[in-house]
Amino acid sequence: MTSVTDGVRQTLSAQGPLAASPGFVHREAQVTMAVAVSDAIDSGSLLAVEAGTGVGKTLAYLVPLLLSGRRALLSTATQALQEQLFARDIPTLTQTLGMPVRVAMLKGRSSYLCLHRLAQVADVPSRGIDPAQASRLDRVRQWAGRTQQGDLAELPWLDERSALRPQITSTRDNCLRDTCPRRDGCHVNRARHEALQAHWVIINHHLFFSSLHGEGAWLGGLLERAEVVVFDEAHRLNATGVELMAESVGSGSLRALARDVLNLAPRWARGQRAWAHLALVLDQAAGASPPCPPGRHRWLRRSKDEQWSAWTMTVSRALHAVVAALQATAGAAAEMDGLYRQAHGLWTGWGQLTRPGSAGEDTTTVTWLDVGASGWALVQASIDASRHIGDALELAGKARSWVFTSATLGTEETLGWFTEPLGLRHHPLMRTLRVPSPFDHARQLALHVPDDLPEPADPRHTPVLAQAVARWATRLGGHTLVLTTTLRATARLTEALQQMVGDGEREPLQLLCEGQMSRRALLARFRAAGRGEGAGAVLVASMAFWEGVDLAGDVLQLLVIDKLPFPPPDDPLVEARARQHEAEGRSAFRSSYLPQAALALKQGAGRLIRSETDRGVLVVADRRLLTRSYGNDLLEAMPPMRRLLDEAELLEELDQLALTRASTRGC
């Protein structure tokens, strides 16, 4: 046993230096994981750890990492988790143990102000600009004079979807790099330089993959220095890798180019081309709707249709006209060269994606068209991220320890659902570990599966479920979260619930729905209602709320899942993966669809019990869990729970929860 392992056990013990820290609870499950991480660091191996809710996985990898003294690259799923590690978890740990570490947080380009693009957009004549947009631009300009980091997270009023953000940030394509007149003050370069000097660097999965894609030189520097690489919330790695490593051309990128041509080209090549007309034609091409309904459509099924050919040609001609104009004026200024690179990249990408016979020939890739309310995108992606993870392992070289952790990584001991699509299942240094949740789910959590609801495919399912949710939530006084598998189901269920919640003897309930306001605002409203601030609440939301939502205590006591979360079989990416499994002689349902549903179900159910004192009821409103042969597989993937056999038992349990909550508040 190594001295570091001894230190890990002592630090995380009930009498250790962390014992007096607020919120710390000694858990043997945490020690088990921390010792495994310590061993992986010591041996230079790869470790995937599924750590159930309540294990305390953050400390379980930070403590052995800190005691080892190794340099590290830490990657999280979201910027919010990055900031939590950087501003709370790591400072608290290092201060408590008296072991300071130089830590840097690094985000992607779109998170940092580009001083050059801000100066250019500020120089554009203000006529025709939305006054609100002009006001926001003025606030950004004032902030730019005092910010040290240039991190747009310092501007909470600037929404991530704001049309202003792409005008004041750079991309890999439009960055002027060494020719930029403001490169000495560049916030992106400064953040990267600080990261290269730090002992620990915190990034996110999006940045990890996007850097591999086009700007791997600086990431290679980080990987060369890092002795340990940790991926938290690692269950998102494959999906993030597929998304970020995809080749894509969409209406958003075309509109951004049109905007830059309109704003920048006249400044550096005035009168040489009809820039306003070129930008207008390109913007119109971006706004032209593809000849299909909203959704995700496999490209091979559409590419030979005449209407589709006409649509793709409209986009191609608009792009080519811009490319030709920019090529003719190249050299006028560095900005014009950057615009040309940006336009040429989109034009060649569009040609490669739409060329007859080019899409989908490789069995490891698939091409599809995404069409939504905000626009469209033509995408070609690998069906998994194995090649990209392999590239990262090769870039890092040997003698690196890699730790992957999440609350949900698989349905069996080898964690094949996670390791296989990343190409790690048969890696000689790969080790796996499952550490179950320390919570007593059999005592804290009850499960009810109504056997009298219509099946999800039946049109009556939503209105009948809405009536049931209204009964249950009213009985409980709110404290209810309903998770659906699609935004459409969220809207339909909310509409059906509108006139029902609050009927009966109790006070009316608030009905909150995804899309009414931001995710953060919805959760704040729901938490306030759960604490007794105003009427009780029912929150109806889709897949964005199935994970990363922490509603501990009495805030959430009833969780309803509308149906089993199987992936949509007609999704092109899902179809491609199914074809690959079938080609390998495996059942696509058993090896792909079922594990994915089991893990999604486990993620959703994990919203309910967040501490040793939480209690609640999970309702899965899909009787297939009882009637189909795969039901037992799904049940076994979830924590052990008490079963409520009928609605009478369910209502009795809800009454007990409400009574316990009321008596606790009284005390």
C-alpha cells in the first residue's frame, strides 16, 4: 500500500482534516473510489468509475490527485461545473489541507471577448441597429475597459443565445492569429498562456474535442505537461465527441458569414464588389427552408430528390459568389483574408457534404439534416468518438493516468456502454469499477408503475396521465417534477395539466414548464415553491432536466417519468449505430437501445434522492415496464426500491410525505 493511499484514507476518514468541513460526510464508498483513483495515478493506468449518487466523486478524485503532487488536466461536462471546481471545490480542499495549487480555468473561444471584433462592430454605423442591441454593445464596451479575463460569464445579462455574442467573439475560422493588431491583449491567448503555467487546468469536454479538431497544438502542450487527465461527468464524452468532431454547415454559420461580409468587407474593400447584395443573397439562402418538416433526416434518403437538389444549389451558388468576391479582393487586409478563409471553408464543406454519393459511404459515419425553429444544419459525423479518444491518447503519450467518472457509465461491471464507443473496452491498461450509492434507496424511495394507463403510443396516454399527475401533485401539495422524453410531450402534458392542477380541496398549484423561462430561473422558482415560498409547484420538463439537476430535501418528493426513454429509432445516428451492431451479429435492441434507455432512466431517477434524509416516490407511467420481457432489465439497472402496487398505496405514501414534511417544519 502506497503512502499516498494511506494519506487518502486518513484524509477522507471520519477523524481526518476534512471532517470539520461544512457538508463533509465520511463515506466508505468515497474512500473506495479514492483508493482506486490513487492506484490508477500510481500505476499510470486508465480507470472508469461509476460512482452512484452520494458517493462524493469530486473529492474522491481531487484528494488523491492533490496528495500525489501530479500535474493534471480536469475536464467537466459544462462550464457551470468548471466554475464550481475552480471557485469552490478546489479552493476549499486546498485551503483545508494547507496544500496550495496553481489552478487555471480555460474555456473555448466563444466564451472570451475578442477585442478586435469588438472594435470593428463598434465602428459599424449605428443606423438600423436595434436600440436594445446598441445599448448592450455599449455596456460590453464599458466592461471591456476594466475586465482582466475577458470572460463573458462576467456579464450575466448577456444571454448565450444573444445575437451580439458571435459579433464580439472569434472563431477558429475568423481569428486573425498573428496578424491581429490586438494580439498582445488577446484574452484567448492570455488564458491559454496562464493554463500552460498552471499545475492543474480545468477545461470542459467541448473544448477538449474542439481543440483536437483544429487547434490541437496548444492542447498538446497541456497534455504533455499533465500527468493525470480526469473526465468528470464522463457519460457525456461520446455524445460530445460525436457532436464536436462532426463536419457541419448550417444556417447559423451562413448568417454569421453574411453579417461579417456586410459589416467588414466595405471597410477594407469599399466599392470593389456589391457587398450588401452578396450578403443579402447569402442571408436569404440561409433562411430558405429545406423541403422537409422539422426534425432530423438522414441525408442519403433526400439527396437525389429534385427539390433537395434545387435547395442545395441555392446555398452553393450564394456561397460561391461570396468566395469569388473575397478571392478577388484578398490581400487588401488581414480581415479580408480571414473572411476568405471562412467563406472558402464553408463552400468546400458544403460541396463535400452534398456531392452525390459522398455522404454515408463509410460505415463509420452518417450524414443528416437537422431542421428546427431556429434554422437548419447539414452534419456528417462519426457514429462514435473512439477515433478521437484514440488521437488524444496518442497525443498525450505514455505514462499518463486517465480517470473517467460519472454516476452512470453502464449496466454491468465492465461498463461496456461507456468504454466501447470510446474504443477503451479492450485497452490493456483499462480498469473499471462500480461504486454503488451509499443511500438506502430501499427505505428512502418507492416505485409505482400504474397498470391502468394506456400505453405511450396510445393518444389517450397524455390526457389520462395529466389527470393522474394532477391528483397526485394536489395530494402532495406540489413538490412534483414530470420528466418527458420530448419537448412536444412536455408541451402537450403542460396544456392538459393547465386546467387540472389545484382542483379539489387544496390550494391551486403553480404549473412551470420548460421554455417559459431559462432553466436556471425555472429551477429557482421550483426550489422557492418547495421551501414554502408561495404555492406548491409542478414542473414539466424534457431531456435537458434529466441530469445535472440537484433538488435535495423536501423540494422534490414526487418524480413522474412519462414513458421509458428509448432513443428514437428513426434518428439517423441511432439508426447507424443499430446497423453497426447488427452487422457485428449483435441484437441492436439488446446491445444499443436497451442499455441507453436503462441509463437514461437511471439518470432521471437520480434527481429524486440527493441526501441520506431525502424521501420520495418515483412513478414510471409506462406499463411496458411490467408487461414486456425487458422490464426486469430496466428495473435491475435502477437502485432497489419499495414497490407501491396500486394507487391507494401511492396516495397513502404521498400523504405520509406531506405529513412528515409538515411536522418537520413545525418542529
